[in-house]
Amino acid sequence: WAQAQDTTADVSDSEKSVFVIAADDEPPTPAISMPRPGTVYTTTQDIIIGAAAFDNVSVAELSIHALSSTDEWTLLKHDAAPAATAPNGRSVVTSLLLTQEQVRSVLLAGLDLATVDRLVRLKATAKDISGNQRDSQEVEIRIKADAPPTLSDILLASPAPCVQGQICLVEVLAEDDVAIRNVRLQIV
């Protein structure tokens, strides 16, 4: 019911209306959007973690958690105002960069970094404006010790013999679990 009055004191009343207001009892649907399940990292790499959530009304909060080396869920990021990707905050995203130092101190605390090979579980938690909350499915990644590079034997690139005073092409294959910075050849 509504009523309006003008400057001359004339009054009009509206018809009575009945509205049914449904309770928001549906929790949001969160997900870890990156990294992909099964991704393998070394202790010398940074890790980017992303999360997204959708709600039928509006997502108010989005958090990222990891099961740490202490076997307890550790809050990595709590976003009380996640970036909306749809009108009214129904779909939101957030992300964080864990530097290799943070990976070591938070996810691998107390473990021997020279031999570590650990599965780490990640999850996202979303809460909507009505307080409904849900955890995502867990995503498992692997963090292992950084292995030293491997080198193949040095081989002549051609079957012809190498003669003093001529240019000789050689081949060597260097491989690493992260990246090769450089390869040096020493001729003696």
C-alpha cells in the first residue's frame, strides 16, 4: 500500500499489493580456476592460483585455501570484494601469486626442500550476501624438489673428423625440470 499527497492536501491511495519474498537459501558455487589439477611445480617456481564463484543473488566473499605441510587448511587469500564478472556480483573472480619463497614457507614449511615431493590440495570458499557458504571441489597439485639439469654427451655434429684449425660443430642436449639458463662448453 502506498499513499501520495499533493501541495493542496489531496490524497490518493494505491491498491494493496502482496509480494512473496523468497529466502536466499542457495549457496554460491565456487571453483579453483587455475592451476589445472595435476599440475607439477618445483620449489623454485611461483604459483598463480585463481578462483571463481557464481551465485543466484550475489557473491559477497571469495577465499582461496591450501592444505599445508602441517595438514591444516591455510587461508591464502580472503577477498571481501571480489571482482565482478557479471551484473550485481552474481559471478566473481579473484587470484593470487604465491612466490617461490611463499610456496616454501607456507605450503612446504618444515619439509626438506632438497627431497620434497608433496601433493598440495587447493580449494575455494564462497559466501553470498545472505551468508550461505560453500567450498569448491579440491584441486590437487604436486610440488617437488628442483632437480639439477642433465647433459648429454658432447657429440660432433657431423660424421667427418674434426681437424685442428677448422670450425667443428658439436651438439649437447641440456634438459631441466624448470628451464635452462645457459650452457657453457669448455674446450681443453
